[in-house]
Amino acid sequence: MKLVVQVKLLPTPVQAAALEATLDACNEAANWLSGQAFARGRTSRAALQVLAYAELRARGLSAQPALHVLRKVADAYTALKANLKAGNLGKPGSKRHARVTGKPIAFRPGAAQPFDDRCLSWQAKAGTVSIWTVAGRMKGIAFTGSAVQLEMLADHRKGESDLLWQNGCWYLLATCDIPERELNDKPDGFLGVDLGVVNIATTSTGARHSGRRLNRTRERDRTLRCKLQKKNTKSAKRRAKKHAGKEARRARDINHKISKSIVAEAQRTGRGIALEDLGRIRERARLRKPQRVTLHSWSFHQLGKFIAYKAQRAGVPVVYVDPAYTSQECSQCHHIDRRNRPSQAVFACRSCGFVEHADLNSSHNIAARGWWMWVRGAESQAPVLTLIA
């Protein structure tokens, strides 16, 4: 499977200036090419190469960087067409659809630029890289990362690496091809995972990952963000920019920890993992306005992806089940009734009298559905994902 390892570059001022000029030149060329592609309606790689390769070389780009700019623009338009076809950018005729399709795709000055092994070489033992720039080949640029990342980089790096400038720092995103463990095709049952807001994840073995403390922190972040947006002064904007992404980074860290714990438990007990198929939950859920903010701001999809790729790497099978009525169904007698949930945390079956924590009861139902899907041969294994380690 493929993972993306992010390492931080530690360039000298001269090296940083060369990297900045390189990214500016590549993205300026990409914006020019995007405008040409939009105006002429030619967005495929082959068409763009015939149209603009010579011009890109004349703009100071070497052969490989010029080809990477061509591919970056073509891939951006391919992704745009796929999103339009899937309806992710609004219906034809809507304001959002018209705004997206009415102008060429733009690339910001610090947008990532891919480099292959002809343009960038790694010296893993020395902890440095050599990279092509518009000022010539820059050698000896130091990089750093965690011990796990550096080990993975040294043993499994393969393919292109992306140069990225973000929040005043330079990064390289390196693709690594990680060997997978053999899939456990005879799991000893399934570990059901119920995802929620009060409890972010509850497993059928009774493990609960509470979200109460996190939700209070996120509420304070939202209050601060609204206050700064209303103030709208220069100092407020600086403070808002400083806090930008803080909540997302915190949520990502928590999702990594939860997914790691769930996959480790499933692997240790020889089980598979059963998850609810929560696709388009925001459109299906009917909630009051204050509840919508909490639901829409939590990254259920990200947690599910983290569980999926960690399970794939560990050889743990993953199935996705229909989430309908998992919170209203009794895990003992399978009686379904809305009145089985007298409160958010309590499940009390109106038929057999079974009482249990509501999230734990749901996780039992998810585990049972996962096992029956596997038995019927409708298993849904963890998909191939490309994620930042």
C-alpha cells in the first residue's frame, strides 16, 4: 500500500530563496497553462504537451519540471470534471457550479510541485536532499522528521515527492510503498464500531472514546473564531490566522489515536472490523440547528479512512454495514422501536426489557451485521488509500 510521509526541510536563507523562486515559477507557469487550457478547451496531458511544452521551456523550466507542470494542470482539470460529474460542486445552473466552471483553475504561489528522481535525490543517511531549482541544483538541504517517518522513508520510498510551502515552513511529501500483511480471511468475529459525537467511537468489546472534553474545546474554538470574525481588525485577523487549522490538527491527531487503538484490538483478537456506511450522512441526518454545527464539524469520514488504511496495513478485514436502525434495534431480540432510546445514553428494549448503554448496543448490532455480511460473501475490504503518515 502507498503512504505519504511528510518531512520538514531546514534550508539556509539562500536555499529557501531558491526554493521559493522555483515554486513561484512553476505555479506561475501552471496558471498560464491553465488559462490556455480553459480558453481552448484542451485539458488532456497529450493536448497540453503539444500546445505548451516549448513555451514552458522558454519560461525557464527544465524538461522534467515542465512535464510535471503539464501533468499537474491536466490532473487538476480531470479532478474537476470528476467532481462536476459526481455533483460535488452543485447542480448545473447553480451559483457554485457557475463559479467553478466560469474561470480557469488557479494555483497559489506556494502550491505543491511534484519532483521525480531526476529532479530530486535523497541522501537518507546524511539527512539531506538535492533538488532542482531555477537557480541551479541545490545540494545539501537538510530535512527532519520523526524516527518512524525517517525509517519508513529510508526503507520504502518510491516514486515522486512533492515540494510544499505552508505556514512559513518548507515540506517534502514523499510516497512510500509499504508492504501489507496477509489478509486474515478467517476472522474470529467482528469488532463493531459505533461512531458518534458524545462518544467519538464505541466498540462492541466495551471500549469507549469519549468526546466530551474535545467538544468543549471545539466549542471554545468556535466562539473565539466568531468573535474574531466579528471584530475584523488587523490584529483579529492575525490572531485568527494563527489559530487557523488548530482544530483540524487536533481532530486529526485524535482520529489517528482512536483508529490505531481500534485496529490494534482487532488484530490482537483475530477479528475483523465492522463500520457503518456513513456516506452522505449530512444530507440524511435531520437535526436541530445547534446540533447540526456539532455533527457537521466532526470528521467521521476521516476517522473511517484512518481505520481502513491501518487495517489494510495490518491485514485486518473491514466491512461496511447499513447504519439504518442500529441505534433503535435491540441487540438481544432485534426488536426495532424509536422508544427503545429514552435518552441519548440509555437503551431500554420495549419488547424484552434488555437495558444497556445505547452506543454499546449499537456497536453490537454493527458487529452482528458485519459478521453476516462476511458470511454471505459480501465483504468490503479496506480500500487502497494514500494518506499522510
